[in-house]
Amino acid sequence: MFDDLVAEAEAVSVDGWDFSWLDGRATEARPSWGYQRLLGEHLEKVDAALDLETGGGEVLDDCPKLPPLMAATESWPPNVTRASARLRPRGVLVVATADRPPLPFGDAVFDLVSSRHPVTTWWAEIARVLRPGGMYFSQQVGPASVFELIEYFLGPQPPEARDSRHPGHAVAAASEAGLEVTDLRSESLRTEFFDIGAVVYFLRKVIWIVPGFTVGRYRGKLEELHEKIKRDGPFVAHTTRFLIEARKP
């Protein structure tokens, strides 16, 4: 059974940012604020918007109304292809970029810049491309997210690793870039993995959780975890998320 579950999880595509393959195999509580709904409401009120690290474009495409000028960036080639196919019929300019500055846009172009779970937030660049009065709106991974899973595979992590994505750091960086934080919320959310295939798929897709993860490299730990799930039930971890909204004066 272990080999079958792992083989299935290794064979499935991890392109895009759709986690529906985990339906019935893993659960993650969602933040109470409803990022998708709020993003849609913000997009209805602006004339020009930019979605950073759009993945396969799934989140943006679920918004019912997009502004007249809508752009999105993505760096991973398979996701660029998926996002282009999904978003260009809706008039979105999908731009392939590197995950580093500068953004390929002029100064003061956008009323809204958004990003869901960015790897890095380039605050100075975001401030540069926002128009005066414009807003950055983002849901981000918070500190010590799924550390139960990280430490299972990698062992105890240093305090600075646990604190590296603290919302306070984002507030300080936004202020340094000249933005005023107008909303900040944070929640810890229960996550459960019901079989070892779900763990393998998750680690293949979210590659920064256990850097360099492969089944071969961690087979022993995976077999141990498979037996633990069979014996004790779902493997439980906790994700942290924070919502930040910052305006350019």
C-alpha cells in the first residue's frame, strides 16, 4: 500500500496552484477573512491592477470582474503556460518574470497590486509601480507554518527560521518602502494529512517546505510516517496565514 500511494503521488502533475488532487486526502482550514472574495471586491473598484506570482492563474480567474487593465506575473514556465491559457481570454496580460526586481512595469501604473502566498515581497518595487493612493493587498504564509511537517523531515529548526515570516517584519518593510499598513490580520489553521500520498504530493508541489525533497532521499522517513498515520490517524500540522493591506500615500 505504501508503494502504491507514493507512486500515485509521484505520477500526478504538480503544475499550477490547484490543490484539488488532495480532496479527501488532506484538509487545511481557511482563514476567516476570505481572500478570494476580498480580492474580487477590490478588483471591481480599480482601473488597473497587477497580480504577482499568479501561479496558474486560478485565484485571479475566479474573480468575477477584472479591471480594464489587468496584468499578472509568474516565473515558473509550466505555470506561465497555464496562466496564459487561462487568463489571456479574459484580457489579462501575463508576463514571464524572474523572482527578483525590477518589475517589468513603469512607475505609478497600478491602482492595486495583489499577491497570494508570495515567496518574497519586493516592497520597494511594489511601492514604485503603485499610483498615489494605490493599495497592495496580499495573503501571506506566516511564521512557523507547517513546522510539524518540516521538523519531522529536517529536525528541530533554529528560532530565526520559526520567526522569519512574522507579520511584524512585513509591516516594517512596508513602512520602509513608504507604504502605510491599513489592515493586518493573522490566524493559525489546522492542517491534516490522511495518507502518505498526500504528504508526498504536498512536498513535491510546495517545494520550499523541505528543500530538495525526493521520495528516494526521504524514503525511510516516509515509510515511518506512513506507519504512524496508519496507527495513529492523520498527521496534524498548523499553517499560519496573515492578511496585509498597505496604501501608498
